Amino acid sequence: MNYSLYPDADDKRNFELPGSKPHYNPDLYGKVQHISLHLDLDIPRQSLSGICHITLTPIRHFTHLTLDAVDLHIQSVFVDNVSHPFDYDGKTLTLHLPSPPSLSQDLTITISYHKEKPQRGIYFISPDEYYPHKPTQVWTQGEDEDSRYWFPCFDFPGQLATSEIIVQVPPDYIAISNGELIKTEEKDGKTVYHWLQPQPHPPYLIALAVGKFAIIEEQWQDIPVVYYVEKGREKQAKISLGKTPRMIQFFSERYGYPYPYEKYAQTCVEDFIFGGMENTSATILTARCLLDEKASLDDRNTETLVAHELAHQWFGNLVAIKHWSHAWIKEGAASYAEVLWIEHEYGQQEGLYYLFQQAASYLEEDSSRYRRPIVTNVYREAIELYDRHLYEKGSCVYHMIRGILGEELFTKFLHTFVNDNAYKTVETVDLLRAIEKATGYNLAPLFEQYVFRGGHPDFKITYHWDNDTNIASVTVKQKQAREENGKPLHLFSLKIPLAFGYIQPDNKPQLKTFILKLEKPEQTFYFSLDKKPDFISFDVGNYHLKTVELDYGFAQLKAQLLYDPDIISRIYAARAIGKKNNIEAVNTLKEALAKETFWGVKVEIIDSLGKIRLNQATTVLISHMQDNNPRVRKAIVKALTQHKNISSYNTLKNIIVQGDESYFVEAEAISGIGKIVATGSLQDKQEEVISLLQSILIERDSWNEIIRSAAVRGLSYLNTNPKAADIISQYTSLGIPQPLRQTAIRCLGEVATAQTPDKITSILDTLESILPETFFFTQMSLIDALGKIEHPKAVSMLTDLLANATDGRVRRHGEETLLRLQEKLGKDKTLRQLQEEVEKLKQENQELQSRLALLETKNKQASMPVT
């Protein structure tokens, strides 16, 4: 059965893969009051012995009860201290009761179980022959439905309960879990940690982290704020996590609800399979987020990661989702919390540009991968929903709500939603109810267009001025809309502000704003004005998620770029001017770059210059290479890689040799120099570049291997050079630091694309040796590599990888990649068949022409007179 919910996705790949179906929460037996886990970890043997106590208040009569429990060895089941029979199929545990329970009395279910060498849910990290310095750690990851892999439970987000963990670990280890540390004690040569979470939360947020951690303690009001990191990384922890107390203050005020838990801990662990996980009061983060001083100069990813996971303590933990289909409520809010924090910490322009980048991330997924409604219950596994529609588009929806309501009412809505739903579960409709209760606004139309269906408006704006009548005409076309049987489809109905800008004597613009009611595929609006405007600005404030194409005169675009007070409108103008692709565009962008004060707009101007492949554009870019902002310098380096000339080459080489205060500028230059010499007039410098990149691989360590990884990426552009492939292959071996190794695996696929058949076979053999590995990031890198190699063996290897994959994200990425690869090979096969048929027709035609010529010759000879 096809459960398609995507009428807007005519030309998009479908989100739903084979096997997708509607998902609903299970029927409830009652209310789970408490979950208590008694755990004994055998870290050397990577095993877990546990006793799980579940306290349940029945709400109906039943004689059997089913819990989620995957790949556990179930030893016994007791109900109220009485042993009961059970059935277990490796996925669900079914208890059989002799009679229905009393509705006036709680049940206590006690399950004893054991787990050896788990692959999901709980992870044992330890050193081995390839990575002898890796720390020994144990950590859990419950979202989406992986708690069932390490303890029996009703594993869905709408089941809230208090919890506790009593865990035995070796005496030199520390155990961190949810809530408050009740006590520690020594017992039988081990240390017992007793953690209690007194507020109810979903089972996927129950967490444990164990290791030999250094502890950094801070405080917000009377609440401990604690960072746990590998010993020796305390300085990096303070650099990376040190703003947490101020963030707690900020979000407590922003959401109108003080931080609700006994402590806030952040534990940084090795080999974590997400960036971070917001376990209630006990967030777990990847150790890769820990920055050194140089990385902290221009890396805000860690700061926004910390803000994101902290915001979940309100959105997701305090206010829990009822079903995974509504996960955007928490993930969109946490992603928008990143925007709110950046705006608070660095200013409004920074926040707006950060949101603009989030929107661009969603738009890229929508255009190149698939389109779907934000809210859908049709999937195979809930983890498939965790995409850019959920996070980035969800963030944009919160921003649109803010734009419609205004600051005061938006704040009132946030306070109402959080306070009314604390320790409860919510669905999307509860957001609408809170908005209406707090503000009186009914935003159901907005949600219907942006949340419950896929897509966004694609606007084309055309402007004309009539000097005779002083009338401005503005045409707004919704390019995504079309008609079918006389009925408009994919149409958005929105009220969007449009402003006419007038530059004052002090060069400050004055705006005259009108509201456009957009409800047709194409509409023209007429405005009687006192005088001709210098520029127009569509969607003043830029609150709406959309794409914009500006189709009007160069003078208006130039004035908009130079004087529009809105940074996003200036960016739209820069892009429109860049598409003119001429010397006038270069000169205008040059003027704007010199005048611009905000780095984000500079980056977009630079991007437009990079696409204009004129020597004058190269000169402008190089002249700004000393900009104080490293993000601007990085953008210039990236733009220069599109100008494959000796000036660009020398500029990048100079950065590589002399260095830069930013890792990211250096890395962009290192990878970019390979791109510059890959094709075109500088191919004769490939050997020089290979030698340079090889020396970097040998000599230059850096934070998270960012520099050496850049060298590998630089080599991957040289996809006709077998030496480049051989060097990359060396860094795919076990023992190479993981960030560098994963980059090398991906890049081995990139460099294979134009190699000889023998070299491709060798590359596939190398990748095949990696196939048995099960580490998440290795598998994802391997999928990326194989997806680049259009060869039947790559298809076979992807099929084998998918047959053994356990992570839903690996399966999803692998299946999408396999489908694309099969399509490419199919098209190539069809093309080859057509070419063969054409060649055959040519041959047959040639033979026919030869036969005709022969017959004509014979006829001529036969008709010649005899002499």
C-alpha cells in the first residue's frame, strides 16, 4: 500500500522508502510511575547484568502485558514478588498474568536480564591494538527507540515516568546519570552510584555515562553545572562549555520557566554517534566538540550544540512529545534556540544570518533529496524523521510565528506553552492552542501550509516604475504554483510586507511599507508614490521561509545591496547582481564589499564574485585577503578555487606555507589548491601540489585532524591521478585517527571517479576490506565513497553493507545512495545500449551504402557498350 502524503512532491524523490507505513502509539496498560534500574557493569567483558523494576498503575483489565526488550537475555520475571511465565522473541517480552490486576493497586514488575557485547542502546568503548590510547568508557543512547536494547520498557516518547539508576562500576570510574546523586558507596570492591530523577520523563532520556573523567564544577544559582571530560582536556572543556551557566539563565528567562532539574551535567565521550543527546539533566556530547584555543576563534558549532541540547531540557524533556511524528516541536525549538542564543550573545544580525543558513540547509535537502511535511507518521523507523525538515525547517516555522506575533506576544506564547504543558506530552495542535490562548491568533493556516504539507513558496519579484504617473508596479509570481483542471496547486496564501526605500542625504534609507496579500500564482500590485524609490525590499524583516528571485533593474539592485537595512535583502541583491556575470557586476560587488560592515553579507558578496570568472573579480577577492574576520578570509579562499589562475594558486599556496590564525582558513586553502590544479591551465602543477599535500599529511597535526583531512580532500580532486589515489588509500587503514580516516574513506570514492579501470578495481578492493566494520561513522563514510563509484561491484558492496546494518540512519543513507547509484548505472547502460545501436545502424548503413555502390558499379559496367 502506498501511504503517500506528498502531493507537492511531483518532481521530488519520495521520502517514503519501501516498507514505510503509518505509526501510532501503542495501547496503554496504565501509567508507568517509576523505572528503577540496578546495573552491574563488567567493563573488561563488555557485559551488563541488570534488574529492572517498573511500577505501573493499571487503567484497564488485562491478563498479558508486552514490553519492548531487544536482544536481551531474560532470566526471570516477577510481578509483585511472584514469579510469572513469559514469552520472549528477542524483540518483545510478554508477561502472562493469572488474573486481571486491580485498578486500585500499583503493579511492580521486576525483570532480571543480562547483555553481552551490545551493539545498540549501550556502548562499551575501549582501547585496542589500533587505538591503544582510546579511553575506556560506557555510555548510552536512547533516542529514538534504543532504550529497549539495554533495559525492558514501554519504549515510546509519550510514556513519562520518574526513574533511578543504581550502578556498580570499578572503583576508579565515575558514573553519571539523570537527576540527583543520592549516594555513593563501596561494595564488594566496586563503587555504587545511586542517581534519582524525581521528575517524570520519557524512557529514551534515561541515560548513563561511565569513565575515568576529570570533573569541572560550576553553578547557576544553587544548581550544580558540571562538565565531565577525559583527563587532560579540562582547558578545552572550559573553552567549549564555559558559557553554560549564562545559557541556563538566558533560557530560563526566555521560556518563562526556571531550569527545572537538580543539576545540569555535560559529559563528553569518545565515539559518540550523535553530536549530542539531551538526556534529562545529563546531556552527553561527542568529545569532538571540545575546542582548543585556535579552533574557538571561529568555530561556533560547539556553542550552538551546547545551546541546542540545553534548550531541550525545556522543549522535549520538561514538555515531552506524545509521538515521534511531532518531534519537530522539540527539535525545531532547540534549533531555533541556537538562533535565539546567537542573537542574544552576538547581536540581531548574527541571529538573522544564522537562521538564513539554517533555511539554506533545509532548502538544499528539499531540492536535492526529498520533500515531505514536517509532521508525518509514515516512515519505517522514527529516526528517519530526524532530517533538515525536522530541525532547520522547524526552526524557520518558529521564526515565522515570531514574525507574525511580534516580540511581546511571541514571548507570551512561549511562556504559556511551557508552563501549561510542564511534565506533560504534547502534539502540534498544542502549539496552536497555546498561541491562541496567549495571543488570540489562529495560526492554523500557517501550519497547514508549512507544517502539514511539504514545500515553501518560490517567489519571483518584478518591479517597474512609470515616470508619467508616479506609479510603481510590483509583480509577485509563485513559481512553485501550477494549475491542474483549472485549480491552483502548491499555492501559498500569505501576507508579506513590501517596502519602497528612499536614500536620505545622510545615506540612511527611509522605508515606506505596504502589506501584500498573496493568494494567487501571479499578482501585480500598483502603488501611487510621491517619487521614484531607490530600491524595493520584499518581505521586510525576512520572517518567511521562501526562495526569492529578483527581476528588476541594475540600479535598484545596486541601491538595495548598498543601502537596504536588512542583511538578508542585501544578500538577495548580491546574488541577483552576481548572476549578471559582467564587469559592471564586479565593480558593484567590489563597492559593496568595501562598504559592508557585517561579515555574513561580505561572505555572500564574495560568493557571488567567485562565480564571476573574470580576472577583475580575482583581483577584488585577493585585495580583501587581509580581512580581520576569519570567516571572510575563508570565503575568499573558497571563492578563489573557482578562479583557476596563477594568482589564485599563489594566494592559496602562500596561506598554506605561512599559515593563518584560523584552522578553517588554512584547511580551505589546503583542500582548495587541489581543486585549482585538478583541471584547466594549471594541471602541470599537480605534482608540486601532491608533494605539498603529502608533506602536510606527514607533518601537520591539528585539532580534530582538520588540517590533514583538508589535505586528503585536496588530493581527492585529482581524480585522474593514480598517485593521489594511492596516498589517500594509505589513510584509510585502522590506526589512522578516526576523523582523518573517515575523510580518507569518503575521498577515496571521490578520487576514483575518473581513474583507470585497474585503479578503480584496486580502490574497490581497499573499500571492501573496510566492509565488515560496524562503527557508525565508518559505515556512513563507506556509503559516501561507494556512492561515487559507478561500478557494479560498488552496488554489490552497498547491498552487503545494508544487509548487516543495524543503525536506521545507516540503512536510510545506504538505501538512498544505492538507489541513486543504480539509476546512474541504469542510465549509463541505456546510453551504452543506444550508442551500440547507433554504431550498429551506422555499420549496417555503411554496409548498405557499400552494397549499393557495388550494385551501381555493376549496373554501370553492364550497361557499358561493347567495343
